[in-house]
Amino acid sequence: MRSLDVARTTCERYHPGLCAALATTPLAVHESTKSNSIRTYREHDGAGLLVPTAHGGAGAGPLDAVRVIRAVSSYAPSLGAAVTMHHFTAAMLFTLAESTGRLTPQQVALLGRVAPEGLLMASGWAEGRPNANILTPAVTARPAPDGGYLVSGTKKPCSLSGSMDLLTASIAVPDADGGSNLAVLLIPADSPGIEVTPFWSTFVLPAAESDEIRLTDVHVPEELVIRTVPEDPQRLDDLQTAGFVWFEMMITSVYLGAASALVARVVDGRRGSVTDRAAAAIDLESAIAGVEGVARAVADGVDGDEAVAMVLNARYAAQQAIGRAVDLAVELLGGLAFITSHDVAYLAAASRPLAFHPPSRTSAAQPLLDYYTGQPLVLA
């Protein structure tokens, strides 16, 4: 398929040899707890994709980034899901470093090691709390006697938990008024008090290393705390917006990659009628076009509420389009393909978890309707 070829060509430009290396390993091996795909990605300079060239990275823009993730995920969906967490964090933090000056010299120095040393950053935002406000973390910090903070709590699921070099985590930091503000921490993964425990139990995406990270009085120096500065505590500030938009673009591309691998088997194998093949491809391509449209808009400078609304529109439309395309692709490939190959059933299952990433479609429905009618976008 043309769109998949474009994605893989883009990936080859940034990570020469990566697609070939991933293609030599069967899907079932990639998608097992014994997978070496994260190591393969690291060996092909994967960590530096969104790191600016001034800091030793490839400096990819949004459009190329979503294409690379789609290509990687077409071979190994778990790998795409895992490194998405690293990449959106890199995009968020380097955006802040370059455009706002919000990062301390110590933070910039630490981030400057990511591309040259191939460091991977796990992103601790999820906490496994149904119906919780994504902007109100339960992980808390209290002032340490010798300065900085002692951080305690859990993050789950947290991808790259087994391969991370740095942990970035959202926390609630106490303020002078007795309340708390959202902040993001940069924590070396070998810091005392960090423990990784099993959490992920399903057979889908096991190689993403999405386990539980427990923090018990982990000391974090003040200079490694990145604070938010929202004018309205119920709205996204620049730190949150930058990360949120990148995350939604890239995580949607992960599942589009898995769906692309399945639909490509239908199109390239000429399965079913022309009309049915075209229907599956049109659903897929429309979702890809939606995400790539957001990527182009972000590259052109669209930000704030407009960018968040655009990316949520694209993400929820993709959820529905992926479901239709995958259902039809499985039907057209037929019962023998389903019975005799692990791949068809697995790709069908691995294309669906997009619906589980926050914010859910139902929780965002009213905020989006409010935004469509001219009000601010307030996500809870």
C-alpha cells in the first residue's frame, strides 16, 4: 500500500536498516515478553528521532514522526506503543526548552544526553485510576529535609518500564497556599526507591513493557522538577498541551500501523471484491489523512485549544475507521488465514486499544461540543 510504503521510506531515512531488521523477525516474536525489538530500535538511533539537531538528534517534524511510528508499528505494534511514550515526552520537553525557556540548565543538560547516549524515557502519566482527571495525579511529593522532594505513589501501566533510562512522571507538588500544582519530574531510572512490578496481563502488546512503577520516597532535586503555570487550573497549559497533542498524534499512529499491516494483506493479496477492498482501504486512508493533517497543522504553528481539539477529532475518527477497516479486512482474508496464522487475529486485537487511552471518547464529548459552540476546551 502506498501509505505504508511512504511511512516505511520515511522510517528508513531516519533509521537506516531498522525496517529491514524488524521485518526479519516474525510478528509473534516481536509481540512476546522475550522480544528484542526495543533494543533493536535503540541500536538504530531511535531515541533521537524527535530530539533537535542542536542536541544531537534527528530533529524530525510532526509529519515524519507519525509516519515513522506508523511504519514501526506495522512490524511490531508493541514497539510502536512503547517508543511513543519516549517520543511524545521528548517532543514536549524539548519544545519547552527551545520555545519557552522553562527548563533549568540541569534539565537541559540531562535531556542533551538522550540522543547521543540513546537514552529512553518512560512516561509516567497513567495511574490506572478509572474516571480520574488526567490532570490530577495521585503521585505526590513532599519537601525533603535536604532540599528537593520525596516522591511516592504508583504509575501503571508505564511503558518502557524494563528498558527506561529516565522516568518522567506527572506529580502533585505542594504550593505555598496548602494546595498542589501539576509538575513533571525527570528521574534517573536507577534512583533509590523505584521498583518495577508486573502489571500487564493481556496477550496484546506485552512487549511494550507496560508494567507498574512504584515510587517510595524517591528523592528528586528541585532542579529536576518542571512546573506547570496554568492561569486556569482546569485547562491545559503549554507544557500539558505540547505533550498532549504529540501523544494523541503518535498513539493513534501506532494503531493505524497495526491496522495498515492487516489491510495491506487484503489490498496486496487482492482479497475479496474491488469494492470491499477499496472500502477497507478508504477507511484506513481517511484516518491516516486525519492524523497527518493534524501533524501538518502543528508544524505550521497551530497550538493551544485548537490543536487539542483537532487531534482529538482525528483520534476519535480514527478509532471508528480502524474498527470498520479491520473488521472488513479480517472477513476478506477469510477463515483459513485466521485459523492458520497467529498474525491475523493478533493484528486485529492489537489495533483496538486506542479506545482505552485517555481521554475516553465519552469523557471528551461534552468538552468538544462546548468547544464547537465557541467555549474554551476544558478537559476533565
